[in-house]
Amino acid sequence: MTSSPLSPAPLRVGIVGTGYAGTTAGEAYRAIPGVEVVAVAGKEADRLAALAAAWDVADVYPDWEAIVARDDIDIVSVATPNALHDVISIAALRSGKHVFCEKPLAITSEAARAMVAAATENDRVLEVAFNHRRRADVQWAHRYLEETGVGRIYHARASWKRRSGIPGLTSWFTSRDLAGGGALIDLGPHVIDSLLYLMGEPRVVAVSAVAHGELGRAGYGAMDNREQMAGSGRFEVEDLVSALLRLENGASVALEISWAGHTADDEDISIELLGVDGGLRLFVPRYKPQDTLWVYRQDAGAPVTMRPAVTVPGGEHGLVITEFIDVVRSGDWTGHHGEFALHRTEIIDACYRSAAEGKEVTL
Ligand SMILES: NC(=O)c1ccc[n+]([C@@H]2O[C@H](COP(=O)([O-])OP(=O)(O)OC[C@H]3O[C@@H](n4cnc5c(N)ncnc54)[C@H](O)[C@@H]3O)[C@@H](O)[C@H]2O)c1
């Protein structure tokens, strides 16, 4: 390792994956003073060459192992198909590197727990890319709930629904072994993360879920503007999950995540929180940067609807990576060993088990 946590020496980053996630992360690191991207790994020679030229990176590799094996790299940024997240992260953590991992943390609870254990035992930072919660509208909602509140939140509705949004139909995203699941494990981490964040991190104690993969299997629903790594060439996962979540505080959540549907939904993200004294709604169609918030209350006996004027400037991935670098530099890594991402994976895992078994599953 070239630097201790408090050293002024540059932090040296190796990026694994050259797709959307790896490229976005690389741009974010490069924008932070004192952080250098020194190596990139990926299977696509053309993308590696293009990134090496654009980022002035000398070392590119076809396999992640070459990055983890180096002793002059401080941080490994993991942006590969989901099934590799645990394998790469655990190896990197054991070799003394900090890890920034794309969502989901892992494809099973067991793998996610092993990652948290590796980060804890080696006392290295393990952070996950929950960039959606950094949207300015989600941040405003969080602040409103903390400062003003809506009374006890007894029920929430949370969803991400697309009309035609299967990323890379027949790519790794739709291979069970490489992705671990479909719409839920792809879009669910962001929705569940923002929801739990807004609700004050309640624990989910039970889930009852159903999963369908009708549209993908019938060849409908492909998102046409993405180029992902190849997979099995088949559609082996679900394109819709609907679930009822029971929370430890007695509250409930109706969750629906879908990649595709013959419906009006078109990349719609929605979170509705129903409190005893008020309600809060976040509705983001097609990543809309404004007019995404509603607050409902009853004042002087009449229903009042507020429309907070919050604009979302974008760049959330950069914010998450900046915070990650700040944590690494702080030298205080308590609570940054991936533990809070773990519960998100446990919820998703439980939903898949419930759908497979056809009954409610407790966590
Ligand atoms: N935070 C977000 O908003 C966000 C957005 C998109 C994707 N993601 C996540 O990022 C990850 C990657 O998604 P993507 O869309 O960039 O996929 P992608 O298919 O475009 O890229 C995957 C990359 O992994 C590389 N790879 C695979 N096996 C490898 C190996 N053995 N060694 C080195 N490199 C290897 C591939 O060569 C490819 O470059 C996924 O986990 C996805 O869920 C997160």
C-alpha cells in the first residue's frame, strides 16, 4: 500500500469493469483532487484502449485478479456483473484495499455477509453505490421528515416501473448465474435504499413476494440503448416482482419493481409515505429533475398540498464516490464495512425465496 489513511499521498484506484458503471465511477474518481485511476480491467479490448487513452492510464488488464494482486493500489472499484461482486471485493479487502462496490452488494445474503466479514476483519472500507438517495429531492424529503415529519409512518408504497426497460435482453443482466435475479436485484437496491433511508432505517422482518418473467421470455421489453457484457443468451430471470414487506415497527410497504409491462409506466420511480399527520410523495418519471415532490397535510380542517421547489442537479454517482473517498481519508472506518448495505441484500434475497416458495418468509 502506498498510503496510510491520513497520508497526503494520492489515493491510487483500480477499476474493474468498463461499462456504464465502471466508466461513471472512473470519471468521478478523476474529478477528485489527490485521487488517481492507475489501472482498469475488463473483457472488452476496445473499451480498455479507449479508457486508457482518455484517462491516461498505463495499465489495463483483461482480468480483475491483476488489479487485486498489485501492492501499489489503495482502492478497488467493482463494476462487474453482480455475481462477481463478492469474489472480487473479498479478495481486494483481504489484500488490504478499500472497496467501492456497485449495487447490489451481492446476489445472496450469505455472500453479502462474507463481504462484510472480510471488510470488518481487515478493517477496510466497503461502500456500495446507492447514488439515488443522493438526489436532491430525496435529500429534501429526508430533511423534511427529520425536521417536520408526517407523524408515524404506517404504510409506504415504493416502486420503479418501466414499460420497456430490460437492460440487455439476453445479456448478463438476464442470466441467473451472473445477475442473481432480474428487475428486483437490478432496480430494487436503489428503491429499497431510498425508502429505508427516508423511513429512518427500520428493519424488515417478513416479506411475501411474487415474481413474473412473462414479457422477457416472450421477447418483449428490451431496452434498446444499452450494450452489456454477454450472458447465457437467454432470459432466465423475472421482469416483475410485487411484494408486501412487514417492518419491525408494525409499518408495511407495498413494493413493486418491474423492467417491463404493457402499461403507461415509463421509467417511473415512486415512493409514497403515509403518516398519521401527513403524507409525502416522490414521483420521478424518466429521471425528471424537478416537480417530483408533494407533501399532503390537513391544516385548519382543510386538505393542503405543498409542492416543494427542489431541483435535482444530477451527478449523484460523483457525490457517493466523493463521500467514499472522504471516509477512506478520515481513517475512521467504523460503520463503513458494508453492514448497512447487507440488510438491503437480505430483503431482496427474502423476496426471491418467498416468490420461489409461494409463502411469506421471515428475515
Ligand atoms: N449505481 C448505479 O446506478 C448503477 C448503474 C448501472 C449499473 N450498475 C451496476 O454496475 C455493475 C455493472 O453494470 P454495467 O451496466 O456497467 O455492466 P456492463 O456489462 O456494461 O459492464 C460489466 C463490465 O465487467 C467486466 N468484467 C466481467 N468479468 C470480468 C472479469 N473477470 N475481470 C474483469 N472485468 C470483468 C466486463 O468486461 C465489463 O466491462 C452491475 O452490478 C450493475 O448493477 C449500477
